Amino acid sequence: MSNYKEKLQAITTFIFDYDGVLTDGTVLVVNENEQLRTANVKDGYALQYAVKKGYRICVISGGKSASMTDRMKSLGITDVFLGVDNKLALFQEYMSKNQLNKAEVLYMGDDIPDYEVMLNVGVASCPADAANEIKEIADYISDANGGKGCVRDIIEQVLRLHDQWFHKEAFHW
């Protein structure tokens, strides 16, 4: 792993895989083949907080379910791309459309479909329980597993570095 803390200075954009990053990767299939996933509220808090602080948040996933889109919209995230077969192509299109350079982008993925994108960002990160191939190329491996706070971990690090995380002085008692 390289010295990722220095690279975090330039981050303006977070891109996350969904299953295995924003969830623990478990999918419960119920009536009509609807797929249910669990999400971590601390990850959710960090996501909506980063949006309020002006960071760009994007989700790129091979999975697709209306509940995934609904969850992200409820957190203020509108750049949600589901059912993606070629993550690298969509990522490159997103970078071009938003005039981003790789140094300002952090990507968190957990498995082989994330590999190529992770080679093309400023900071490649992953949950503690990511596939070995992903851990080998990650600049940062969270102590937290997918769906268990890894998203909060990396967002909090970036916002703290920019002095945009929690300030208890701002609360009036």
C-alpha cells in the first residue's frame, strides 16, 4: 500500500460499488425474485454528510434493485448506475462527463469487477473482507468489512483531513 493519506488531500469524488461495500454482500431473495439487502446506518450518515459538504458521490454496481436506488436517493445521491456490465467503460464516461481527473477520485470496491476501475483512480480502497486480488492493488484496506462501516471509515478520513468532519463547538447546548 502506498502512502494513501497524502493522496486523500486531492479527493473530491467518492465512487462505491454497492454489494460487498455498501452491504455485506448478502442478498435475500423473496417474492417475485425481489432481492433484499441490509445497509449500515453509519455508512448512510457519512454518505449524506459528504453530499452536504459538497463531495460528489457515485455508485456503480452490477446489481440492480429499486430498493438500491431508493436508498441512495434518500441519502441525496443521484449518480447511481445499476446493472452495469462494464464498470470501466461507465467509469470513464462518468470521468469525462464530470471533467474529473483520476487524482481527485477515490473508489471502493471489493471484488474482481472492480479491479480495472481501481487501477484508474487516485485512491483505490476496499473493505477488510475484499477479495485478495483487490487487496493486492488497494492503496487502503479498511479495518471494517463491507456493509459494516468501511464506507464511513474512508469518508470520515477524507473529511477529517479537510477539517470538514464533526465539530462539537458547532453544537449549541
